[in-house]
Amino acid sequence: MDAADLGADLLEVLITAEQLQARVTELAAQIDADYADRELLLVGVLKGAVMVMADLARAMHLQVSMDWMAISSYGSGTTSSGVVRILKDLDVDISGKHVLVVEDIVDSGLTLSYLVNNLQSRDPASVQVCVLLRKHAAAAMPVHVAYTGFEIADKFVIGYGLDYAERYRNLPFIGTLAPAAYQGNRSDVQSRLVGVEAEHRARGFLGAAYVLVRASAVYRRYFASRTREEGIPRMGLLGRTALLPDGGGTRGSAGGTGPACRGR
Ligand code: IMP
Ligand code: MG
């Protein structure tokens, strides 16, 4: 499936297939180095992590085993239902094993914090997390992520494993959908847009303009400083591919501050 197959349903491409492959290869090299002398079990979270798991595992040189869990925290809409359920558990016993959870995206952090706590209770040697995408908005549940592919804006994204109502998983890139693609589900995305418009009207044009100017200044300052500190590519925060540190998509130059080292 490609952009042309989506037609007008595609709003924008946030991360291209090439950028995804390059970044996943970098993550694989970091994980290879960090687990060089250990046996590693990759635990993919179905179904969203299928693509990143497949590409990550193939880009790694280490001997790894793979297992899968299915967890549900969302219905078919675009906002979290707040309910986490195990739909499929691991096939293997992880006691004494080094486990790396591979997930598509961390949004509220609810799914991963539940999952990590659950796995930790099974007496593994270690549990770490690798996510392809992390939404920059403060997570409701803090979760320690050792490896992050990209930080993205707080938008609903699809492609490369991520779905909207089970569609679009087989796109090779990460993108956003046009409002028309959400038709029949006004309850979430569209009604939120309508709500925002109404609020702006009520506050009056001057009030809204003031809030926008203030917010964009804070936004720019905050992300400019964070981007200097870490080496995680940030996509679509200030524009399509804005603020890529050190040549875009590559690891930050400050040795030891890359994703693999954060908090480890
Ligand atoms: P969290 O529990 O809110 O962190 O959400 C994690 C799960 O919600 C992910 O594993 C995804 O399956 C799904 N999810 C969160 N944000 C998005 C998105 O923008 N697009 C598609 N799925 C998403
Ligand atoms: Mg998922």
C-alpha cells in the first residue's frame, strides 16, 4: 500500500519509509551493542508493533528470540478508553531472561506501564522498552523508554503498523489522515475539532490570537532546548520534518546521550 492508494484520505506524510528504515537500523545497532553478551527476548506488542519488530529484528546481528503479546487499551476510535486488557499472553516463561518490549507508540503511557509492571512481576533478569514513536505531550502514566525512534507531535498517526479502525497498517510510512477519512466516527476526532472551534469563537478573536502567540513561543523555546539535549529525531513538531538534530534522523552528536543511554 502506498500514498497513492490512500488518495485524499492521506493528509500528510510525517515520516517517510526511508527515514523509518534508517532510524530502525540505528536502534538495532544500539540494542546489539547494549545486549552484546546477553540473551535477549524481544516481546512485540500486537498488532501495531509488527512492522517495527520485523525490521528491528532483521537489522540486528544478535541472536534473539521473539514472542508476542496482545493488549488492548483502545477501542476503534482515536482516544484511549483507559482500559487495559491482555488479549494474548506470552508463550514463554521469562524468568531470568532479558526482555525488550517493542511497541509502536507511547501516547498516554497506560499500555506500556501496565505491560512493564506485569512483565516485571514474572521475575525476568531485566525489562526494557523500545518504542518507534513517542508523542511529546506529557504522558499520563510515566514509563521509562530506553530506545525511542522518533518524537512526534500529539496527532493521531497511521501506517507502518499503526491503524485507524484496523486500516492503514500496511502503509510503509507514518502519516496523518484527512478529516474525511474519519467519517462515521464523528464522536472523536471531528467533534473535538468542532469543540475547539466553538471555544475559540467564544473567547473572541483577540483572546485566541494572544494564546496562540504565547503558546508558540513557549513551544519553540521548549523543543529547541530539548532537541539540543537529546538525539531523538523530532518529526512534524514545528513543520513537516523540523528540528532534526545533526543532519536529520541521525543520532545526536553528544556521545552517550542517545536514546539507548537515557536513564540506563
Ligand atoms: P497509550 O496506552 O495511550 O500509551 O497508547 C498506546 C497504544 O495506543 C499504542 O500501542 C497504539 O496501539 C495506540 N495508539 C496511540 N496513539 C496512536 C496513534 O496516533 N495512532 C494509532 N494508534 C495509536
Ligand atoms: Mg499498540
